[in-house]
Amino acid sequence: MALQKTGPISLNDVNVELKKAPTANISLNDADVRALAGVPTGEISLSNLYGKPAFVPGTTTFTSNSSFTLPAGYSSAVIEVWGGGGGGGTFGAATAATAGGKSSVSGTGVSLTSNGGGAGSDASSLGTVVSGGAGGTASGGSTNTSGGAGGSGTHEPFSSNGIGGAGGNTAAGVNAYTSGGVGGATVVAVGNTAGNAGGPPGAGGSGAVVYIATIVHQGQGGGGGGGGGYSRITALPATSPSGTVLTIVVGSGGDGALKGNAISNGGRGADGYVVITTT
């Protein structure tokens, strides 16, 4: 429901809209009243409140930097943060893979950080085992889960296949992405084959395979990128009042390693996400 659009309006009406007792202490300068009116600072009057609804419960997903104001009358806000996934490696890269970017949410009562996954390593000689990127760490939440590490890149001497390591997965969310991000699939091949991109949110890209014709037609793979970290907290009006502005930073996925032939590039890591669900 919403406040009346015309006629007399009182602070008692505002209390009811904010799910408080009608006679509770209230001021036009209260943060939740200003949030309801849409007047964060400066002069405010009861006329600013005509027709204003407290809020509609829902889920908002952020895929780029932004901000979010905790709405007037909210009961809780579950905030979920994934870092970006790391890029996958290759063999003899012209440009190395990069790590995923850090995601964060900050504001009164909230300080979450989810680091990006590490880059997959590049192979420099046939038959080596190269490491995948480390999973990103997380902090500040009631739940903090590191991303999965990327798989190793290697060579199978009996089959001649190269193996590009799988990308690391990310933790499952509770209100969105409940299966988590799935890392780019392992690449098994002799010929030049690109790595696979990581799935959202924040999974790592897989390593690529390079065909090495000068050494009896063998393949060699790079390491997979690590998955981004995951952090979650439930914000409450007692510690994060209505009207609190949350600053949102969303980390980008890391780039896969670039090979000169433009075919055997590592898979790109998926971008991080932020999801806020208010009730």
C-alpha cells in the first residue's frame, strides 16, 4: 500500500506506512522518512510524502558499479557478492592471463569484499604441469567462501593430448545463482583449441591447448583461472537504517592468455556480481 495522494496527511500515517506503531516517535528528518519521501537532504515537508509507498520486496542484480539505497520500511536485505573469475592460461602466451577483479559493497553496517580468482599459468615447455589460478578469498560477511582453484594444465604423453585446466567454480547463492558459477570446462585436444569462458557469477576460464608440430605432433595445455570469492550478510534496520546508501563495486572477469595464433587463447573469467534481496 501507499500513503494517500490527496487530503490530510500526518506523521501517524507515515508511521503506519513504515510498519511502526501510529504514535511512535517520528520526525521528518528521520533517515527512513527521508528515504520514503525521496528527499535525502535539505528541506522536507509532509507534502513530499503524498502517494509514496514504503517499498516493494524484490531482488536486484548488479553487473557493474552502482549504488543502492536501503528502502523505507524494509525488514531485511540479503546482500551477496561474488568476485570476478580469473582468465585461463595457454602455451607460449604473447600476453599472460589476468586475475579477476575485486567486488565489494560498503555502507553503514555493511563492509563486504570478494576478491577475484587468480590467473591460470602459462606453459613454456612440452610435458610440464602448470598450476591453475587460486580461488579468490572473501571477508566481511556472515558467510565468506573462497572460490575454487583452477585446474592444472598438462600433457598426456601416451595420447599426445594437451589438457587445459578447468576454471574454478564459485559458491552458490541463496536468492540467485543458487548453483554458483561453473568454471570453463577442461579442454582435451592435440590441435590448437581455445579455452572455455567461465560462467556467471565469477567462475574462472579454462586453459587452452596448443599444437606443437615440431615435437611429434603433441599438445600442451595451460592452467585454468580461479573462481572469485563469495561473501554474504543480512542487513537489518537496527544496524543499517532505511536510507543507507550502499556503494557497489563489481569486479570484471580476468582475460584469458593471448596466443599469437589467435586460436589457442585461454578462456575469459566471468564478471563478478552483486545481488541484493529486500523483504
